[in-house]
Amino acid sequence: PKMAAATAAAAVVRLGRMAFPCPLSISRPIFVASSTFLPIGPFTSSSNSLRRRFFTVTAPRARLGFNREIKESFRKPRTFTSTTWPSHEQVPILLVDAFTEAPFHGNPAAVCLLPTDVKASSEWMQKVAMEMNQAETAFLAPTDQSQQYSLRWFTPMAEVDLCGHATLASAKVLFEKQYVPRSEPIEFQTRSGILTARDDSYQKGSDTITLEFPNEAVYEVESDDKCSEILRAMVAGGVDKDNVEYIGRTRFDYFVVLRDGEDVLNFKLDAAKISSIGERGTIISSLKPHSGIENTEIDYIARFFAPQLGIPEDPVTGSAHCALGPYWGKKLHKEEVIGFQASFRGGEVKVLVKDDRVELKGGAVISMEGTLNVLVL
């Protein structure tokens, strides 16, 4: 149908779960965020060359609740060229599935390329993370050093000190979009110090990326009250208290080892009890069970819960494997171990223990690309 005809018609536009009729008019292009896909913005046809067609959905202000500041914060969608870092008028944001070689598996993370001409505030980054509603949203910006980038991680509720899968996702974007040559390592400036990433495809012909992270020590929990609280949370999830082999903690999380892998697979989260334990989150782990895991090379399985940070269960938690890898490597007398995070999406992490550091290896897939049409504040 011709666009002119659409101006006289009424359409139902879905914003989240709300629907309302409104007229359509041709105007400057915007994107409308929606849980239901609408053909708004550029699109392609398999039989035609690339075409860009835009229209703006307009409606009475009272219905949308738009104010002038929000309206003026929208920006015309722009494309960005690889190797050219974006400015404040074009802020790319990508969705990357990390610790997997297939889309819709592993752990998704949003990666936002921050402009260098405007400094983004922590408050703005937190709002973007809330909007993306992923376990982590990573914010990248180049520093004055070659192949070095500032990197910060936000859950929907808070900034965190260390995140593996969002670091892997960030490295994937930098290599894939040719901001960094695949032959060169990347350095990330973070709240946990300098972290590095290497693209294994350059030398080893592998599709994985290797991250070098700190080796996170595991300490025994000495407080009887805290142990009792953790035991109650395990029992609430369906674990017999006699099957809890060890209760420890890292500098971020509580660390619970179960005797039976089936208990890890079948654990049912009681968000209130896990949240009350405190810290960033709770790791539960065991040796690989005799059944239920297809990959025979897997050494251990784990799950990670952080409902207090807005993450009921994290699909794959790279930073947790900084403790899991060394713990199970010592138990199994192996320098390199493979862990499987037994979440709904699932993902594998190869861990090589190197004194006070660990190497985490995993694949990543860019599943979505877009542009933030709001001002960087």
C-alpha cells in the first residue's frame, strides 16, 4: 500500500503491552521500541536492492505521555562504519551471545560503544542497562593507549566489579567490527584491573576468544549462622542438607558444592532465600553427573543465581568460573578443565589455571545490532 494512503488510516501500535489506535504520517524517522516487531525503520527485500523507508507514528501527547525533552532526544537512525568510532549522534548497541558458538544459546550481553566526544554519566549507563534488561550491559570507550579500552559492566540494577561474558561479548564486537586487528590482543581497563582478550582464530584457527582474568580464591565460610542460612536456601531449592559438601565464598559470591550433580540440575530457585544470603550472588556446583550432560569432556557443572541484582539465574557466568576452574582443577589434578553452566540456555567455559591468573575460552555470536536514539547524558 502507498504511504499516502496510510496517513488517512488508523493503526494499532504496540508499545510493550499497551495498544492504542493512532494515525500514521510521513515525518522524520524514529524507531519505536517494542516487544512486538513492527516494520518501522529500514528494511530489505530479497527481490530488491537495499531500500530505506521510514515513517513516524504520531499520536496525541496525552496518550503517549511524551514530553518535549524525550521527543527531542530521539535521533535520526544512522549507520556506522567499522573502524570509525561513533560520535554522540550515533551510538551503536549490539546484542552478543557469549560462551556459545550458536545464536540463542550461552549468555546474552548488550555492548554499547560510548562516544568519545561526550562523557556518559554512570546514571545514564544504568538507565540504558535497565532498558536493555540483560544480565549485563557493557560500555566500551577507547583510551589514549593503542588497543586499550575502558570497560564497565552494569546489571539492570547495579554496576559490578567483574563480568566474564560481557567482556567476551565486548572483545567479539571489537574484533568482528575491525576496531582491533585479530592479530592483536585487547586490553580492558576495568574495576578489576587490566583484563586482556585474544582472538584464537588468528593463530589457532579456532572460533574462540581467550580472556585472561584473575584467579578467584575460594575461602571457607566460618560463620555458623551464615552456613545455616545457606543450608536453608539449599533445602528450599530441593537439596537434602546432607548432600551439601562444602560452603565457601569468593570475594564476590557464596560458593556451594553439592555431592550429587542431579541436585545442581534440579535445583529450584527460591529468590527470597537466595537474595537474603547477600553478596553478589550464589554459585552451586558439582562434578559432572553420570547422565544428563552430552559432552563427555565436561569436568564439572554449575549454576549461578543473583536475584538481588535483578538476575534470577545467569545463563553463563565467566567470573564465577574464575573460581570454579581453579577449585575443580585442584580437585581433579588438572591444569585445564571444562565447565558447563546448566542454565536453561546453557554454555561451556574452558578454564586454564595459570598461578594467580586464569584463561577463559569461549565462542560468541553477534545476534543483533542497532543504534541508541537517545542523547548520551
